[in-house]
Amino acid sequence: MEKIFITTTFKLCDNNGYLGTQLSNFFIQNGFEPVERPEHADAIVISTCGFDQERENLSISVVDGYICKFANEKKIIICGCLPQINPDLFDRSKVTLIGPKELYRFNDIFNPAIKIEDISGSRLNEKFITREYGFIGTYYLQICQGCQNNCSYCAIKKAKGRVKSKPVEKVIRDLEEGIKLGFRRVMLLADDCGSYGIDLGLNLSDLLNPLKEYDIGILINYIEPSAFQRLYPQIDAKILEKIEFMNIPVQATSGRIINLMSRDYDVDEIMTIAKDIKDRFPHIYLETHVIYGFPGETGEDFRDTFRLSECFDGVIYFYYTDRIGTRSSLLPDKVSSSEVIFRTKEIMAHPRFAFEHGAAEPPLILLGYGLDPSDLFESIKRNCPEQTDSVK
């Protein structure tokens, strides 16, 4: 019996947690023996993250450690986003690369009785997701992969490609399986839930509205703001009563910066809808993301983002890093590492700042890194330019 060791380089990502769980289930259900230590394995599978430069650096460090120790004696497979985003990072003579769109290759390599596309990762394994981050006790329904948007800073689109949605009937069958197992909360999982159905001639409301017949709570991990704005009037009020959590990542409040990001919406209109949701359905936890230090962002642009806490329960900040092959990496007016650190300190000095969810009553201002301040500042120094001509 072949022994398999599976690990992940990043445990703060729902999609990565789902993939790690799916792989673990794939090997267990096909009779392979999971092991807790890599030296006991015949094959090592590493799920990576390439969301930003810090996560890429972490992934490379972890992968290099396994290659150095085991490449000459064990099969090493690298999966997740990074093999598709930056495949030249790895020596293909020592490892096998499998991108998000190539999971079928696990079937080719291991010749399983049950193919990986027939395996679910819906019951997230805590080995692959941090308990404080993941919604443990929630049933994850992967509704689509890929994204219809073309944000200038995003490398994930390169990894995931065009939208591929599960039919509504398949998602509902998966949901009913979760209910049979005793779950009463479901997370709709996608790179962008707002892209759901574009390849099927449908949209997210066509999936959501039939769910009103089920006694469940619904969480939506990401929905791009322009899609949210378009879909909101089409979503049945009975569904909104069931929604417990929704992340609408606006990324910036400056129209100029949003345009440089190649995104298309008016933040004030998004905030108006968010306020309407909080007035009508105050139980919904609304969350958003902000990318700060984006090329051309001024201090005024940055500080204006704090007003998002007027209508969102959680505002999570990520500092910008150039990603290979992205249009934003070619933009002028980069923000220096010293200025990004200064802005990070402003975030931490905000009266609503908290180090983690649940640390205080919302609204909360948070940083999207599991790092203490000194480590975060070192991360910024590594990944942001030292000197620039950017406007302060």
C-alpha cells in the first residue's frame, strides 16, 4: 500500500483548505495510507498558495525544504495555485506540477478506483485550515472555479482560468448530502461567487433562490462588487434571511484606484446597498477586503478606506505586492516599503483595529496576515520597493 503525506503551505484560505481535504479524501477512499511524517511516505503532496508575494515566498520556502530532503528518494507533487502562476520556480526534473485546472492528473499518476473529480472536500479537515479562520462545522459547497473579471493585480485568474460552474442540480444534490450528514450551515465556495453560472447562461440568483426551501444558514465567501450590485435585486428576501456571512471585496474607495485595478463599480453605491442589507437583515455579517499601497495610492486615498467600517462588520487589509505577469506590476508610482509600513501602523492605531475576528464587537478593522507586527514589517520590507517616487 502506497503511503502519502499531504501538507499545505497556507492554512488561511478556504479554497486551499477545500483542496487539501479533497486530496486527503481522494487517497483515503482509494486505499492509500496517509502518514503524518514525510519521511514515512512514498509520495509527498504539497498544496501551495500564490495569492501575493508573501504567500509565494512561504510556499517556495516550504517546497524547497521538501525538495532538499526528499527529491532523490520520493515522488513530490506540487499543486494549488502556484504551479500555474509561476511554474518556472520549480525544477521539473525533481517535482511534478499540477495546477488547479489539472487535478485529473492525480488520476493518471495514481490510477484510482474513484476519480478525484468524484471526491468532495466539503467537510474541511483542520489539518488544512486554521480553526480560527475557517468556518469549522460548516459544509463547503464548491459552486464554481475561475473568474469572469480581469483585475489588473490578480494572478489567481492565471491559475484558475475561465469560469466553470457546477449545474444547479448538482449543487443541490451536494447540499442535500450535507444536510443528511447533519450540517445546517453551508459555505458557497468559489473564486468569485458572482461569476457563478456565466458559462451556463445563469447567475448566482438562479442558484440561491431555490435554496429558500432548505432549513440552512448560508455563507458566501466572495462576491465581486459589480456582480453583487447587479444581483442584489434578484435575490429573494427569504434567502437573505438565511444568509449569515458575505464577503464583498471592494479593495479601494478611490474611483481612480479602482479604475487602475481594472474594476468597475462606484463604492458609494456598494456602501449604500451594504447599509440597506444591515438595516433589513442586521444578522448578516458583511465583510470586505482592501488592498493598500496599490501603485498611485496616496495617503488620502488610503485613509478614506476606513469609512468602509460604517457599513461593513469586518474590513480586512492586505498590502499590495507586484505579481508576475500582472498589468499592475507595470504601473508607475509604486508605494515604498517605508510608506506601506507607516500605513500599516495607521491601521493598527485605528480604534476599531483588532488582531483577530471575535476580539471585539464589530465593526472591526483587521490585517489579513497571521503575523505579529515585527514579522509583518519584515514581510513588507522583503516584498515592497525600498525607494520610489510615489506621491504621499
